[in-house]
Amino acid sequence: MNIADSVILITAAGCPLGKAASFHFASLGAKIALVDTESDRLDTNYKECKSRGGDCFALCLTDNKESTIAHAIESVHEHYGKIDVLINCWLGVDMPMLLTQTSVEEFCQLMTEGTSAFLSFGKQTAGYMRAHNQNGVIINLAACRPDNPVPLNSSSRAMLAGFTQSWSKELAQYKIRVGGVFPLIFDEKQDLPPSTLLSLPMQYEIARSAEYIVTNDYFNGRMIEAEVV
């Protein structure tokens, strides 16, 4: 796929990784649709992307309900005429301690909050691509919450890989590719403070890995472990 001719939808676009991805793909000539529920961060990213010469369109969602996300996708289509790529940012969830009294309830709530938007964007965008016979690409990225950076661990890695592999098998018949990028720095053996877990060099390495997936038409159903050398 030629990035310069593409329209790329980026979720959680106000988070640091969403910002890095938007700047990177805009610099390559893509049209960028920025979507988030955090208006201040989204507006800051949008203005900076525009100041760099990017062709950007921003949508602030009132919530992450599936109907709201479906409407946002239609709005992007009305603005740009197509959607070629979804950059789907997975925001990590903080796993509860196993032996706490409310661990099961906490886990169910965290998983619902942490995955609903991610799943809904994947579902709605895939449905859009199928309906418009769009040979698109969905890229699942691991990100940290800007307000509460949760270290991503092997559980998050496995979950992201599971979604990526499952979706790629389901969507192959519609010629929709699915790939994922996970930062190699997230290693449970490393005792790193949250502020260092997604450094600026790592953010741009993840964005470059996403670029590789978009341009490589044979990449499907696999994960790239991004590493800053």
C-alpha cells in the first residue's frame, strides 16, 4: 500500500504514541483522521500536526460506545472519502492482585473499560472496509495511558497478539490485513519507572514498525517487537 495515497485513522490520538504515529504518517504524505475522547490532548495534537503541514482531521468522541464509534467512522468517510488504515491503540490495564477480595469484579471492570473501545474500533472499521470493498490494514499498537501510565507486561503482549492473529484469520477473506507492534522494552524483568516505558525514540520506532506493516503487502497476522537500538 502506498502511504502517500492513504487515509489513516488513529485512535487514542491524544496519547503520546498516537501523537508520534500521526506526525510520522503525516510526514509521509498520508491524510490523518485523529480520534479521541480527551478533547484537550486531541486539540493539541491536531494543532501541532497541522503546523507541521499535515493534512489532518480531528474528531472528539463523547464516549466509546459502539454507535458513537460507527458515527465517527462515517464522519471520516464523509471528510476524506475512504479509510485505508486503522492505527488501533491499545491502552494498558492494571491487573488486580489475585488474592484481593474483589479481584474478579475489578478484572471484569478493567477488561471492559480497557478493551471495549479497542474492539469496537476494530469491528466498526473492518465492517466499513468490507462494505466498501477496501483492501485495508488494521494495526494494533500497545500504548500507555497519558494520565496513568501502566507498565505493559507479557499478559498485555499475549492479549494484543491474540487479537491480531484472530482478526487476521477472520478478515483474510475480505483482503483486510492485520498486524501488531509491541515495544520490546516492556520486560517484566526490568524495573523501569513508568515515565521511561514509552520514551520518544521508542514511540517513533513503533510508528516506523507500523509503517513497515502498511507498506508490506505480505505482512499479516504477526507482531513486530519494536526495539530502540
